[in-house]
Amino acid sequence: MNRTSGLRGWSKWLVGWGRLEKIRVSEALFSPYVAAWRGVRKSQVFSQIKRVERALRKTEDVVELRDFGAGCPAEGRLRKSSVSSMAKSASSDPRKGQWLMAAAQAAGVGGRNPVRILELGTCLGSGGDYLLSGAPQGSSYLGLEGSASLADWTRRRLQRHSDAGMDVRVETGPFEQTLPAVIAAKRPFDLVFLDGCHEGEILMDQWRKIQPLLAPNGLVVVDDIRWSVDMHAAWLRLASDPKMAALDLFRMGILTPDAAAGPRDGAARVSWRQRA
């Protein structure tokens, strides 16, 4: 799997990313997203979520969970982890959160339209909190989480959004059990956050399944695109799709349909160099 770790491992990715040229895509596709990103940092709700995240990183409560992530058997692996450890290693930190809030704002056309959100892999609910906090009133969220304990944690974390009138649902079970029902429902989504099992082939399989559900001008956020060599290889394959425009944010990547895009050379390029 060759998971990226340590300063040396991440530095190699950073050097390569910095040397890439800009992708040949229309900036009009991503300019609303980048504009939203600039505004999110100053918002009160973003500051509130950051305070929650700082508190989680100090919470020593232990959660027993079933891990269906990379390298785990099909039936999952039972393990225990402190909330603080998961908050530091697996939750969406404020840098990612800023991009997620911006994605929800951009998908909602600046707050005018409700957003239909799908997240694969909710963990402690941080990603869902950022997404719903950026989404307009009337938006909906469906989270798929393998571990029942983490799904319960996510429901509690997102309760304030339900109380505010958002349609929030969290389904429990491995993706091979929960995702088929989502596909069969043929419900379109404006924003999809892929943050589940970090294995390249699984990512490609998820992409093939959810792509028909993506609404016109929808956004797909792919987390941890440099988590490992095979994750990055899968990201390059997605980013080179001639029907999609790709934005490489180093730690995350964004995809959106691009009807005007032509064939590419297969390499994901950097459009804006703000770090995720």
C-alpha cells in the first residue's frame, strides 16, 4: 500500500506537486468555489467548528469501533481508539473543513439553492458538520459509515443541523451493503465527499458507482489523494477523465463535470496552489 508517512514522505509529494503546471481547464468552473473558500475563513460558524475540533483533540474518551478502512478484512477489524487520536488523524481538520464549507456554498450557488450531499466515511462527523454548515437551508445530507459507534457519534454531532431543519441521515454498515441501496434509489447529489476506504481500486469502484448520480455541475471531493501511492494513482486516473475538470489541492482533490474539456495527458495538474 506504501502509505505516506513522516516529513520525508510528505516532502516528496509536496516537491512534486509544486512543480506541476496549471491544468488547462476553464477557471470559470472553479472560481465560485475559490471565492467561497476565501470567505469561509472569516465566518462565525467556521470559527465555532474550529473550537469544537480543538476540544475533540483533547477528549480522551475511548470508542470501540469496527474498522472497514484500508488493509482491514471484509468483516472489518474491531479496535479501540481515543476520540483525541481520531480527531488528530482521521477527522477533517480546519484546512480541509474550509474547502468542504466552500464546496457546499459553491454547490448551492452562493446559498440560493439547497444542496444534496452524500458522504462516504463519516468518522466523528467533522466532515458532515463542515459541509452542512456551508450548505443553504433546506439542504440534505446522507452519510454512510461502517462503524455503528462512529455513526452514532456522527448523528449526535449533526443533531444541531437536524434541529435547524436540515434532512440529516446516517446509514450504518460497510459500503458494499449500504451503497447499493443509494445507487438503486437513483437520487441525484450535488456534492459527494469520498472519504472512506483509502485504497485506489476501491476509490475507482466508488467513482464508477456514484458518477451516474452526480447532478449537472455537481462537485466530488476526494480526500487524502496522496495518502498512498495507489491512492494518488487512482486520483490521476480520475483527474484525467476527459469529461471532468480537476482541482488538485494537495491533500484533497475536486472533480466537476466539464462539457468543454478535451483529452488530457493523464496527469492531474494544479489550478490553484492554496493548500487543503
